[in-house]
Amino acid sequence: GGEGAALLGCASVRLPLGTGAVRLRPPGPDGRGEFRTAPRQMAGADLPFGLFYHPGTVWTDYLETLAACRRGTDLPPARVRSAFLVADVAGAIVGRSSVRFELNDFLAYEGGHIGYCRLPQHRRRGHATEILRQSLVIARAGGVERALITCDAANVGSAIVIERCGRGLESVVPPPDGAAPFRRSWIG
């Protein structure tokens, strides 16, 4: 219906949460300054904050790249139709989500339909759970019936978030490059 079309178009989704409403939205024309601080806040984490974002990227070009990904047009090799969204509470970025509406070989084994994170200073507030819940709504609106979600096997916090949002663990598998094992879960 209309809600699904709005979600697929990456309209904001607001759901109540005890510490304030988490809102998933695409980065906008006025978000460059705040968005650029988020990657620095992720320093030390083995997870990039911004999809395709690199220091020095022209902001309008970056926004167009994200729009093309949402449309599924002009995609670089090995990329799929996807939505990159920032999560904010009262205008402050607390995390992000990448919702992939299709899976290629890498995503089908290791990456999954949804990649999400919350910034370190926003831990233990329920934001990660809410980011994943809203991402699942957007994935379903985009045609994903069952969503594959993965995380490092040692990431207990993320495993708990995934279990809160769905069935739980399918398997723990080694990545093809011999790095640490990761957990695979299907929700839907």
C-alpha cells in the first residue's frame, strides 16, 4: 500500500522508543556536517559508517550515488539495489542502516540483507534494536520476504539485537578469507 511505497522511497519511519523516537532517513542536503562526524566517532571499529563515503567526497555527488542505489540504476559491479539510511534521535545521528533488497554471492553468504550499527556513545539505549526493526520494515516494503542478518560470532550485543528482532541463529560459519567466524540468522 501507500506505506510500503513511502518506505521504499526511504521516507522517514518513526517508532516510539523509551529514550526518544529513532528515525531512519536518507542523508539530506543539509546533513553533511553532522554526517561527517559519525565516521570519526566510529574510529577503532572495524565497520565503516557511510556507504561509499570517503573524506573529500563532494556531498551532492554522494547523495546522488545513494539515490542511484535506491533506484538500482548505474550500480558499480557487485552492488545491488539498496538504501543507506541514517538513524537519528531528535536530530542527532545515533547510527545507520544499509538495507539491501537483493543478494549477490557475497551478500547471500556473508553480508546479508541488512547491515546496521549504532555509534559507540549511544550503546545500551535500545537504538540498535530499533534500527534493525525499522530496517526490516523497509526491507519487507522493498520485496524482501525473509531477511538474512549476519554479525561476527564474538559480537554478543549484535547477536542479542538480532534475536530480539526474529527467530535467532541459523548457523555459525567461517568466512571464505579465514577471518573470524560469523553468525547467520534469517528473520521473516
